Amino acid sequence: MALMITEECINCDVCEPECPNQAISQGDEYYVIDAEKCTECVGHYDEPQCVQVCPVDCIPKDPGHAESQEQLMAKFHKLTGK
């Protein structure tokens, strides 16, 4: 399941550089996560790095993009070529 950033985002800029897949970018009002690139850091880290650094806890799982660990790992392989 990809992650999403909610409107509680304070645009603090700490999540974007932490994403190994470059899935986070500045949206119109707050940061957004590209579900096609988000692997929840599967393949890179044990935990999603954006969630770890977010000071306001505004990065939940996106219920509109449910994916299993296997699907996230397949996406990691596709994105990285590893």
C-alpha cells in the first residue's frame, strides 16, 4: 500500500529528501506522494523514512492504493532495476 500525505502537512520539507524513490514532491498546498513510486521504503529500509521524520504524523497508508509486501517489493525492483 502506498502512503499519502494529509492536509495536516506543515510543509516542513523533511520528508522529501528522505524518500529513496523520489516519490514525494511539493503539491499545490502541501507535499504529495506519487503512489506509482512509493514502496513504503520496501527494499530500501525496514520502515518508511518519511513517516519516521514527519513531525506531525500526517503520512498514513493510502487506502486507495492497497498493495502487499510482495507487490511493493516488485515495484522496488521495477523502479531500481535491482
